[in-house]
Amino acid sequence: MSEITPLNYEELRSLMVAAGLFVLGAIGFLTRRNLILLVLSAELMLHGVSLSLVTFGKIHQNQEGQAFTIFVLTVAACEAGLALSLVLALYRQTHSLDIRLWSELREFDVPSPVSVDAAGASSLTSGYEGIPMLTPAGVQPRELPKTVNADPKRPDRTPV
Amino acid sequence: MNEWMQQHPASIGGLVLWAIGLLWLMPSGKSDKARPGLPGILLAAAGVVAFCLGAGRGVDTLQSEVMFWSFALTALVCGALMITSRNPVYGALWFALATLGTCGLFMLQSAPFLAAATVIVYAGAVIVTFLFVIMLAQQTGSAGYDRRGQFGIPAVLSSFVLLGVVVYELQSAPLQINRPETPKVAEVGGASGSRDGGTMTSPPALPSPDAPINPPPPPSVPALLSRATPETPVGSMKGLGRSLFGDYLFAVELAGTILLVASIGAIAIAPRREEGAL
């Protein structure tokens, strides 16, 4: 009927490649500072998980691994769509894709996880230095810094 | 642990070489002038080869070996280049190549439908959307935060320690698999019995028509339709469809609902013209 054997080398190396893909995605997620590349690194981690699932499905002669991978694909597509619209909404507020600009969401008495020296002084400046970085609501502030105005030919169109 | 290190020097060396290559490729940002990437790529590729050789050797068929090595190298080296590229546009393109390598590996693991679906979804839709967003949001070339990463050395070290632990677990105490009798169909050539997708390997051996069909063992899990049979080998469209629309019908409905909710949410979140263009 059935026999119990250890993994053969093909299955083993496929699982190892899957683990390698996952770890590469994790490194990218930890080290990059671009919001878009963070999302892409998460997708690379999902590739590793999918490869593991498919390999396990083949090892056990079962369709479930591939069925789960289809669900992973679905969730990844949803995540990409939501993440990109979020990135656009965040970019509208800071005009930068730097992840460190969003460490301001912490509580006031908690120190910054990254010192300003390590971050580089230039990268921490956003286009909205003077005004509080809250979600724009209500009446627009009357005066905006010059640099904020994206289109100088049409002063009536302000990006906030 | 010591025993494993003596028995698998290739895995250890591969991990070390790979980590060094990644650290070499990592954007340092000390100066605008980037290091030459070729030594890092070669180091990472050598590390990947040694790492995969640590799984053991053996030649099943020449085609499957060639395809495994090319796909695995494509996936892992392009993944390394993606997470270290200074320009996000190039990062997205490297990610597309890594996706293609992963799809090749799917094909080798007898999942031709999944390989095609992943190519369509990722390389066709996700990458194009990402490139659009990059071009909308970042028109001035690579910014300072792209030329300079954060936590480079600790991230690489801890992640490779994690990878080493996973590989140690896989190699020192191999999983004992309770293999059913039927997999004869899908083992040959690695491309399953589906005639529509597995054209890249040698044609699989079809089961002889008078092969006895084993009675299914008593169900330990309720998922009965997902089990591979000689008529529906792993990865065949028929078997996958039976699994998805039999055992996982509710999950498929939920996935459709999630897609609907996510698309509505994306439209709601995305900034609109009158609120201020990019």
C-alpha cells in the first residue's frame, strides 16, 4: 500500500530553494526603505511560501498544496492592489516614498527607532515641514510652502 | 549539529558565500558611486549553487537537472538583485524575472496550471501596476533612500541564521513521508500527467490501462476530492478543479468576496483628482 521514506534530494532542494526565496524577501523587507520595494519583497516571500506548498503537495500526492497556492495568489493580488493605493495616498502627503517618514506615527514619549544621523538629515525632510502632518480635513490652510505647489502655472490646484 | 556541519560542508559554504555576496551587493550609500556588482553576483550565484548541492546529488534525467538549475539560479539570483537594486524600476523588473524562475520551479513540481496563472497574475498584472506607480510617484530617478538601506548587516545575518536552521532541520532529520502507492504517474519526468502544460520535460508515462486502482484508504482528513488518483494526477486541471470546487468551494467563494472588497477598498483609498493630483 504505502511506504514511509525520507525526502529525496529533488524534494529537499526544492524546499531549500523555497526557504531561500522566503529569506531573500525577508532581507529585502528589513533593509529597503522604499515603500514599493517593501511590498515587492513581501511578494517574494509569498513566492517562497507558494513553492513550499506546491512541493508539499507533490510529496504527499495531494492537490491541496496547489489549491492553497491559488488562494495565496488571490490574497497576494488583493494585497498588491490595496498596497499600491495606500502608497499613492501616502505619497500624496509627503512627496516621498521613504518608510522612515512614517515613523512619526509613534507616541510622543517613545524615542525614534532610528537616529537622525543614521537616517541622513536630508532624507528626513518632507515637503510639509511647517505644518502638522495630519490627514487633511476641513478647510485648507491658507498659505502653503512654495515647494509644495506642484504646478506653478496653476496656483489654484494645490496638492493637499 | 557538529555531525551535520561535517556531513554538509556545501550547505554551510553556500550560505556563507551567499550572505557575503548579498552584503557586497547591498546599497551602502556612503558615496554615490556604486560598487561594481559583478563580484557580488558571482559570489551569490556560487553560494546558491553550493547551497542547492547540499541537498544531495543524483541525476534523474538530464533535462530535469538542467531545468532545475537554471530556474533555481534565475529565481534566487534575480531575487538577490531585486532586493539590492538602487533603482526601484530595475527592482520591479528583477522581481519579474524571479517570478519567472519560480514559475519554472512550479512546472518542475508538476504544477503547470499554477505556473501559467502566476505568470499572468504577477508578470502580467502586478508588475505593470507597480511600474505605473513607480513612474507616478518617483519621476526624478533614484532617491537618497534608495541608495542607502537600513540595518543591512544585522538583517542579513539574522535571516541567514534562520535559513541555516531551516536547512539544518531539513537535512539532519529528514521528514518521513508516508507515500501512497499511486504517485508512479507523476514521478516520471516531474511534469505530471497533464498533457496541456508539461511540454518542457519528457512526456510522462501514462498509467497502464489495466493498472489496479487502489481503494482509497480510510479518510484521515475530510478532504477526499483533493487526493491524487491515476485519473487526476497532481497538478492536472481536472484534479485541481475537483479540489477547488469540491473540497474548497466555500473558500473559493470567500476568495471572490475578498477580491471584491479589496478592489472597492483600493478605489476608496486611492487619491482622486479633485483632492489633489500627484
